Amino acid sequence: MRGFILGIITTLAVIALAGLAVATFGLMPTNADAVPPSIETRIASSALDASMERHAPRVNNPIPPTDDNLIDGMKVYTMNCSVCHGTLDNKPSALEKSLYPPVPQLILDPLDDPEWHIYYAVRTGVRYTGMPAWGKALSDQDIWKVTAFLSRIQKLPPKVQDYWKNAYGVGPPAAGPDQNPGQHKD
Ligand code: HEC
């Protein structure tokens, strides 16, 4: 039994040292202009989902989704998020493929996550990606407003849609991937 435990400890030590050697000798790639292998994407996505599931409090949005609050959320998005997640003229961000992992395009491929999930991702950010922790930069109110906006991209009330059209020339992308001519494939 003792030999067995010693074996495990030795194996773990060798793995840790190998990891350290890879990092020390510059063998770890640091370039962000590569496409992550699909196995890495799969493992990282499930790790993220599992961590959110465990850590994110199940809270309701304290801000009512009135027209004014949704328009405020749209403004917060335009000022802080569109550079990475895509502008409201329904074009993908120029930075989409410049980050590792690539940035999800939240206007062209709207989220279908619950609001507590979006709020947590926005407030605390996502480690080892380009997603900042906005809790250190925006008020809690603004984070809830942009959360309300992002969770309703395809079901915004008419007045908010009109505001979007007047400000950006085009309206929100149509609901359903098949009816969306500007659909963003990757
Ligand atoms: C510098 C680029 C950048 C900016 C600016 C940025 N994000 Fe992100 N965001 C990312 C990246 C990269 C990811 C993907 C993280 C990953 O792969 O898990 C992400 C992920 C997200 C997610 C999670 C999506 C999911 O699938 O669960 C949400 C929600 C989000 N961002 C909202 C926002 C909001 C709201 C803002 C503005 C207040 C913002 N982001 C600003 C880069 C950015």
C-alpha cells in the first residue's frame, strides 16, 4: 500500500515538473491568433458551465425591463461591449478572431442563458479569456441593465426596436437562425 501511494506521489511530481519545464523553456504557446483545438474548446466550455452552475447566485434582475432601462442597457453595451461582441449595425466585431478563445458575437448569435448566468459572467468576467470583470468598472445597475438587454435581443419591445433602428440604421437581427439573412456562421 505504501509503495502504491509513493508511486502516485512520484507520478504527480513528475507531471508537475514536466509542466514547469514546458513553461520555463518557452514551449507554451502564448499567441492569441490561433484557433483553439475543438477538444480544448469542449473541455473549457464544460468547465465554465460547471463553475457557473456552482458559483453563480440564482438572483432575479432587480431592474424592471422597461423601455428606458432596455435602451440604457443598449447604450451600456455600445459603449463597453460592442468592440468585442459586435456592433448594433449587425456586423461581427473586427476583434472577433483576435482573441483566444474567439469572442462570442452576442448580437448576431444572441444568448439564451438565464439572466443570473449572464449577470454573473459580466460582473466577474471569465479568467484566461479576454472577458473583463465589469463589476470593477460598471455600476451594478448598469450590469443588470445590459443583462436585461442582452437576454432580450430578439424580443425587444417595439419602442426599443425603433430606438435601435433610428440610431444604427438597421434593427435587431430577426429571430430564429433560419430567418436571419445576416446570420453569422463559424
Ligand atoms: C476585450 C473584449 C471583450 C469586451 C470589451 C467584453 N467582452 Fe464579453 N467576452 C469576451 C470573451 C473573449 C468572451 C468569451 C469567454 C469564453 O470563451 O468563455 C466573453 C464572454 C462574455 C459572456 C459569456 C457568454 C457565454 O457564452 O456565457 C457574456 C455574457 C459577455 N461576454 C458579456 C459582455 C458584456 C455585457 C460586455 C460589456 C459590458 C462585454 N462582454 C465586454 C470578450 C469581451
